[in-house]
Amino acid sequence: MLRVKIYHHTFGGHFVLNDTLTDQHMLSVLATVDPSGTILDGVNGNVPAAFCIFLGQRLYECKQIAKVNLEVSFTKEFTNRFGHIATLCIDDTKPWDFELEEFAVFPEHRVERVEKAA
């Protein structure tokens, strides 16, 4: 297994890639969805990183759908739309290709009041 951390301009995620995902499969998917190789070039040819950016972009799309339709789970939406590309781990009892340890949509913001010392 391989852990990949991605901090992109629209999302951040910690992905765990199972050994079921081969470089050949990841390259095949990337060649189909990004024929110009922009994603792969952006990470200096690192196939797992490029594939995780692709997954993150798809998860971001699903997160936007879930934001509009509150009845939709973004992980279920991903499974319905992109499960043929990579299977998201929902529980360890079923085969999976990647696990999502953390995922955040940017920009995130937090405002805190700071007390000034006298």
C-alpha cells in the first residue's frame, strides 16, 4: 500500500492506494481523462500522485453535488459515477482500490477572536 498526500488549489486529501491499483491501470485512466498529460507533468511523472489528483478532482465534483443536494453522500456519489475506475473503501469487508483518510474542499476558513495581552 502507498499513502499519498495531495494539497491542490481546490482540495486537499490523504489517500491510501491499495496494491490492487497498478501503474498500468493508473496510466491508462490518466491517458483517457488527460490525454495531454497535464496532471502527470504537474507532478514530474509521479503516477500515484497524478492518479490521486485525478481522484481528488472527481471527489471534489461529488462534494459539490452533495453541497447542492444534501441528501447525497459524496462518497456514494463517487462510487456511483466513478466506481468503475477505482473502488473507494467503504469498509474492509469488500475489495477496494483506495481509501480516503482525509478530504477537504478549499478554501476552508476559520475565524478566531484573539485576546491581546495587556
